[in-house]
Amino acid sequence: MSRDKWVDDVFRPLSVAGMMGSIALSFVNLIRLFFPSWNGAYMVVACVLAALEGNYSYRLIRARGLRGSDVFRFRAIEIALFLVLLIIGSLMGVAWREVWTELRAWPQEPWRILDLEVGYAFVLTLLSWTVSTRTTYDLERIGEPPVKDKYYVYPVDALTGRFFWGGAILLWTAGITRIGISALLNLSRPSVPGLVLNVLVYFVLGLVMLGQIQHARLAQRWRKERVNVPKELSRHWVRYTLMFLGLTGLIAFLLPTGYTLPLLDVVSIVIGVLLYVFNLIFQLAVLLFILALTPLARLLGADLQRQPIDPGPPPQLPGATTGGSAPEWFQVVRSVAFWGFALSAVVYIVRRYLEDRPELVEGVMTLKPLRAVGRILLAIRRQVGRLIGVARRRIPIRIRFPDRASGSDPPAVEKRFPSFRLGGLSREDRMVYYYLSILRRAALRGYPRSPSQTPHEYDAKLGSYLPQVDEELDRLTEAFVEARYSKHLVDAAEERQVQADWKTIKAALRALRPRSDGAEGEEAE
Amino acid sequence: MRKYLAYLLLLFIIAAILRIDFYFTIVYLFFAVYLMSQVWKRQSVNQIRAERQFTGRAFSGHSVPAKLTVRNEGWLPVPWLTVHESLPVELSTPPFLRQAAVLGPHGEREFSYRLDCRHRGYYRIGPLRMEAGDMLGITKPIQVEIEPEPLIVYPRVVSLQELGLPTRSPLVALPAATPLFEDPSRVMGVRSYRQGDSPRRIHWTATASTGELVVKQYEPSIARETLICLDLSRESYELRRRYTAVELAIVVAASLANHIIVNDGLPVGLATEAWDPLADKQTRFFLPPRSERAHLMSLLEILARIELGEATAFPDLLRRESVGLPWGATLAVIAGQESKPLFDSLVTLRRAGFAVALILVQPTYPSAEARHRADVLGMPVHRIWREEELEKGL
């Protein structure tokens, strides 16, 4: 099994260690809120080193083929070594004389060996080491056949889950450290600006690791399925992953975060209004109920003293947040980017969701109200279309859009490419577009293709009016027929040629004298 | 994917509770990763085009080179793509082409393979399945499929000289002494003048050179159409030797057709009832005799793809398909074994004025009774069993 040594020996251990270090840093910062005198750097370094050690030791055990009690002894020595090193680490930076005094005190007071700081560091180190070992275990078993076990977790799922949960814990601890525990319940506090470096490091490394895991998984699968893998794939994978993450990172950092909190405030306003309405309805219902019971109570002789119903003051609506100072151009750009991105994301997700579930769309569209809405929208669309038609007729002919009623071919272009970008089409579609474009232009000049004419017949006919571009017309027609009716792919050179022909024919058509009789003239001939 | 979205929601809740701006950036990052993965994956898959290039017709024993071109027509690179081309097991080992590829913007990859046409048949090359996905494994990969394309491998064709049959009229044993009609455009030879011969038949050049009167002998002008009747009903072939016998019968039919059209330039047709894998049902094939090359290819295409069919009444087929043939046409009947109903039908056809030849594809020689009956009818009977016999001649 060929594996990339650089990935196994350097990239993975360092990434896992970096991620563990990021989490450890957040925990250390949190604990230092209570014990500010503790040495945080030493704990973080210990966690990073333990994570590295966990990776290498696991692979060493596998390489040596250790089993049973040998593994147990190995692990016990590792843990003992951690403890010793942590104790030694805790004495670093202390004067030799004090160290000596401390060492002499240990036989009389053994609890001084493991004080609270060392204990905390030991727990953190053990956690880091365990997670790193487990991660290495999961990384090593990517692609292995699954075990028949109810509780079996696929390695990729385990790794992804660990990354996600680690991230959530990191966000929580780092966040609490930053805002303070007392401020946690105060949701009206202002947002906290600034970069949280260890969070950034964790997520960037984690996403890069996800890319690497996906590559490893695919590589294993391809190996099993005897798929030939080109050598350059790994190189391109790294490049494209970094490109992808760079792009998404750019989007994430460009988008303003200031909109999200007001958005939440808007949500809370909506919820407040809804609660207010429900409260009002409930009070009205109670009032009606009491009014209904009043005559009955009188009949029974009850002495009802009218108590004015006091619905109480209505809840105060939360005030809308004010915008602050006038936005500068950059803020405007960011705002536009944010809302553009958010809207496109929502539209995209909804569209994909509905595309994947056509039965849902069909089911929903059978509902009468929706059908009525659909009919209304259709009527509006027709009306707008009619208005546009009227406007077109009034616009001077020089800037007039293609008239739908003037022939059979112009609509073909629009039907086929209702809203398009030429670059967004495939080469074959572009070939078709070039041809249909010429048909449309020729029809506007009064030389339409009749529905019964084949492309070649029309080519001969139009060629008689445009003898100077006869060859170009032949080539364009051939290219259209091939693109439209064959499965052949069009190459770049061919497309360039056809594009050049298209431009030449367009120029020739512009120079052609318009014929006013149009289709009628053609039929008469 | 659900986990990912749930996680995104969790991150959002944490960010909303803690109200740290940077956390929203992390949420955006995850959201952008999800959305970009989806968009990238779909966009790149939509822009992939694939084309298969190979010759759709081949003869048995040939090797056909095939080329598969996969092209990315978009500006977004395709980070990974697996190509799985299914190939018929009879033509390729292993019966697939599996390749992983990476396609840059407007990138293209070509994959080549060979199809060893060891056995006649109608094959489907493909379908081609392509799978592409994102780089982080967040979204499910998308699969696209390209339709299969047919490849027809014609059966082996052996020259009739090797079979030892007469080349001009391979199967027809016409009574040349008393032809009913003669074709004056086809001079067969000369003979001495006999009393009663028309002066128009005198071969003056030959008379001058030989010094005696000789007259031209014309070829008989009765119909020279041949209909190959191939029996492919299941019960006509012994179970143990069925595969070999059927394949040999088809080779014989193809060889006959090829010889008659290519060498003699005479029309030949085909009548059979067999299983058609293209239509996926039992089909009756009847190609009326014609002498064009294109017709030969059509005939070979049918012979390439047909397989042993259900039990059918072959004698009935013979009678039915011979109805439209002109008087004197030849019927080359290829069957798996002799049988009384078959002989009865052949007798009927012989009496109806057709020339009939029987080719039995079986390991044993025809029985004495069958040979006797054939001799009485003036009907040649051939037996073929091994490929070597076919190549060496009878």
C-alpha cells in the first residue's frame, strides 16, 4: 500500500497537534480566569507535544506489532513519562535553590509532587494524548472494511464528528473566556469584535484535514476498485483544496457580521409581536367567557360585583436597532455582498431542494390556493408581456428587439436560450446558437427560413443572396447539423472557425438590403 | 450532510449566545464551504462532456481500438472524477475501464482501450458512469451516465473453396443437360453442332479456329437466387454440443452468403427464426435475396447478433419463406440434425422446382436412409462439425 510519507509523518501529526493545541489554549485561558498565576504556555506546549507523541507512538506500536500486555506496558510507561515530564516542566523557570528545597520536601510531603497545577496539566495532556491517539487510529483505518458491530462507526464519521465536537467545545470555552461567565446570560450586551486566533487555526487546520481525509478515503476506494489514478491527482488535490478554502475564507471574511445580530433582534421582535397577539386573543377569550357566564351567575343569585378587567399593560415592543452613522462605500459594498450572498444561498438551497423532490412540488401545486396564485401570476405575466409587446411596437425599428410574430425562427433562439450567457453554454450549444442567431438576423432582414426547409436547403437559398459568404454559410450549416444531430464533441479550433464565420455572415447580413415582403415574398417565390 | 447542517445550526446558536463577531465569520465559513461544495460539484458535473470513439463494426478475430474523451467545458476545475466504462466480458478482460482523473478548467483527458472481438455478437459498449464530488466529502458525489453504443462483431467468414463446394453455384446441383431456359448473355462453353441447333448459336470464331461447326452453350437462365435457411430452434441442436453447433451453423451461413455475393455476384437471402437480443424477443428474420454488398452487411449483422431461440417448426418456416421465391431458386438449408419432418419439407420443396442443398451441422454422418433419400431427390447433403473440417474442406 503506497502512502504519502510526508502526509503520514509530518502533515497529519502536526495538524492534529495544532488543533489540540488550539483547544488546550482555550481551556488554559479559561482556567487562568480562576488561577491567573498558573503557567499557561507550559500546559499548551505539553498538550501539543502529547498529541504529537500520541500519533507517533500509536504508529510505532502498529509497526512493531505489539499486542496485549506489551501494549499495556508501553502505554503505562508513556503515561508515567508524561507525569514526570510535567513535573519537571512545572519546575522550569524556578531557581535551582528552590527546586532543590522542593525536591527535599517531597519525601516528607508526597502530595507536593502533584499539586493542582500539575494535576490540571496532566489531565489536559492525557486528554490531548487520548484524542490524538484515537484520531491516528481512525486515520489509519480509513478504507478498511467495516466490522459487523451495532456500535461500529466509520472512521471518516468518527473523525468528522470529533472535529465538529472539538470545534463546538473550543468555541464555547474560548467564547466564555472572552466575554466572561457573568456576561453569559446578558443577551443584550454588545457584540465582541476581534479575531480569535486559536479558533481560526483550529477550523482552518480541521478543514484542510477534512480535505486530506477525503483524499485518503477516495485513494483507498480506488485502490480496492482497481481504478487507475493519475500521479498528478494528489498535487492538484492540494492545490484545489487550498484554492477552495481560500475562496470560501475570502467570502466568509468579506461578509459583514454586523447584520446577523440585528437579524436575530428582528427575529426576537417578531416573536415579541406574536406573543403580544396571542396574549390579546387569550384575554379576549377570557372576557367573552366571563360575559357568557354572568347571566347564569345572576340566575343562581350570586352577587357578582363587577370587577373591571384589567388586561394589564401590553408588553413593550422591542425597539428597532438604529443604524448608526451613514454607511461608507465599503460598508455599502459589504452590505450588498451580504444580502446578495444570503439571498442567492437561500434561493439556491430552496431550488435544489425542490429539484431533488419533484413529487413535493407536484403535490404542493395540486393545492387549490396555490393553483389560484399560479393562475394569477400567469395572468400578470401575460399582461406584462402584452405591455412589452406594445412598447416594442412603439420603439423605433432601429433599436427594436426581435419581433416574435415576424417569423418562425427568431423564437427558436429565444426558446432554446431563454436567458443565457454565451460563455455559460457548451460548445455544441454555442454552435447551435450561432446558427440560430444567423436565422434570426436573416429573418429580420426579410429572408426567413420556411418550416419545411432543411438546414442545407436554407443554406443554398440564403447563399444565393449572400454569395460572398457562401463558404462560411456552408461551414456554419455543417457545424450546426453536426452539433445538433450527432454526438461528436466540438473542439476549440472548430469553434473558433465557426465563430469567425458567424461574424463574417453577420457583417454580410448587415450589408444586405432588407426585404420588406419577408415570409410572404418567400412563399410567393 | 444532515450532520453538517445540524452542526452549522449549533455553531450559529453558540455564536448567537456568545455574540462574538468572529464566530459569525466561522459560521459563514462553514456555510460558504457547504454552499460552494454544492455549487462546485454540480457546476463541474454539468460541464463534463464525454465522447466514445470506435468503429461500430468488426469481424471476429479483429481488435478494435476505442478512445474515450472526457472534457471539462467549464472554467471551474473538476478536482476528482471517476470514469467507469462497462465493457462486454466477451470483448475485454477485465470487463471495465476504471480511471480517476482531474480536469482543470477546459481540461481534457483521453483514455484508450482495445476490444478484442473474439466472438461474433451484438455488444453494447458502456454505459459510461462518471462520478464527481467535492473535496471535503461534505456532499454526496453526483453520478452521470452516458448511454451505451453498439458494436457488431460479424461472424467468421470462410471461403467456400475451402469447403470444397462448387464455386459458381455452390449448392445447386442443376440438371445442366436439359436446361429449361438459357441466358444468351452467359456463355458457358462450346460443343459440336448437332442437328436441330439454331444457326444463331453457332460460335463462328471457334468454328473458324477449330475447323468444325461448334455452337455456344449458354448458362441455364433459371433463377439463381439463393435463400439460406438457418435452423436456430432449440430442439434442433443436441444439448451437449449446442453452443459449438450453433456457432458453426452461423459461420457456415455467413460464409455461404459472402461467397455467393462477393464471388458470384448473385443474390442471396436469409430466413431464420431466432432470439434477437436487440429486440429482446424471438424474431423471424427474412431478407429477400439481393446481391448488393450493403445487403451482405445487413445479412451479416443479423447473423452477428442472433442467438438460439425457442422451439419452432423449422419445416414450416421453410415452406412459408419459399413461397415468394422464383421457380428454380436455391435453398441452402442449414440444420442441427436430420429429421423426418425436415426431409419431408425438403422433398416438397424439391418437387416444387427449387434446388435444395442440406448442410447438417452435427458430429455424426447422415444416416444411410437420409443419404439414400437425398440421392433419389438429387439433393446434395453435407455434414460439417469441426472448424478444421470447414477450413480444410469437406
